[in-house]
Amino acid sequence: MPHTSRRKKHPSQQHKRLEVTDSSGWTHVTTSGNAGRLNNRFRDQKSTPSDVAISESSNQAKEEGEEVVEPPLSPAEAPASVTLSQLERQLKESRRRWEDSETWASAQGALRRALPRATSLEGEGYDDVSIVCVGLGSPSGFLRGGWVDRRSVSMHQLAALTSVMELLEKQTPNRDVKVYAQDPVFNSYDRALLELLNITVLEHPGAFERVSSRALLFCPGAERRHLELLLAHNPAIVFGGPLEDIDSDTVTGYVRARDSVQLPLFEEQEHAFWRMRVYYTPSERG
């Protein structure tokens, strides 16, 4: 009886795991065999930092003309080596870089102009002002089952949020500043870190219910369907966008009634604030 054996793959045929970053800053973990196909697709996409990463199976279904239903987001998977103290150190360093940047200088100038009007309302129900954060992502873990790494982006965005919090507290010394955050990808490390920063984590739709005409909406990664719901509440200030790219009557109406300042490139992590703006109601309109 002839001897048979399994054919072994030549070393050149074995695929290595690689990281591929698309035009919006999503880092996808793939294999060397698929890297070329991913890069070609990313060059053709008109994506923004708020886009949700599409899995390989979803991409194939789209190519075949099938309707794709994205799976619900689940908490990010933190590496086994992550510790809360490590995250605190990373946040401290990210905030140092953020506050040394021209991006923060520009955002700070716009916020200083916007805050007096946003916090000028008096009367019942206006004893405090709030910051509502939606779509921050996870500073500690991998997304989409471990295939997408946005930790650096989220950490720098969280650093920016803490700077905005401190500025608002200084600008409104007699007000109680409350900060809320909502994102289905938050894991236990993210929640613990946010708690240390005095940020209340809410479950859906808690954050949406906190948005009002006195709220500062911090939405660096909110999707279009969420922005339509959030902007319908007419928040006083929005840090996010670019909203001009969204084809929506609600979003367009909000933008037309506001002035805005486009933030310069944040060179330390350009995808964290890509083309973002600070939108606010001017004190006087001609």
C-alpha cells in the first residue's frame, strides 16, 4: 500500500497576522493574504473616524449586493496586561500632549467664546450645566472581537474631554458641572477609569435623555443615526463632526444655525480629531 502524507504548505504560502490602518484611522488585524484586498477597499471608501469597522464577511456580502446588518457592539476586549494604574499614566501623558497642541489651543478659544452664552440661562432646572459624551470608544480594549485597535484614538479623545471638563468648571465656578458618557463598548477598565474622573457612565438611552439646550455634546465618534437624535435636542455646543458631511435635514439645520471653528490637525494622533469642529450659537446673528 503506497505511503500517503498530507501536503505541507510552503513557508511563503503561510499568512502572518498584520495590522492595516484604513483612511479613517481604524486599525484592522488581518492576514498577509488579505492585506492587499483590505488596502484596496480602504482607498475606495469615503469613511470618517465615526464609521464602524466592517468585518470581512460583511464586506463580501456587500460586494454580492446583499443587505448587511451589523452585529450589536459588545464591550471591548482588554489585554491581560492592562491595569487601571497603567491607564491612568497613559491618560496623563495623552493629556499633556493634547494640552500642548495647537488643536487644544483652537478648541479652547472657541469654547471660551461659546460658554458664556451656553451657561447664561437662569431659573428652575438650570442650576447645573452638563457635558454629554457619546461614542468615545474604549481606551483600554480591542473592538469587534479583537480585530480593531482604537485605544490610542479613544485615549486622546478622553484626554480632550477631561480638558473640556476642567475648562467648563473654571468658567462656571458657581455651577455644578455634571459629565455623562455612554458607549456600548465600555468594559470594566473603562468604567473604572471614567469613575475616577467623576464621569457617570450611562446605559442607552440615558445619555440621549441628558442632552438639552444647556448641554455641551462631546461626540467624537457618534454615528449619523445617533447624531440626528442628539442634535434634535439642540445642544448649546457640539465638539465633534464634521457635521457638514452628513446628509440629514436635522443635522444640516443645526449646522446652519451655528458658527463653528475647525480644529487644526492633532499631529500626535491625527485620526483622534480628524476634521472636527466646535459648533456653537453666536452671541449675535446678523
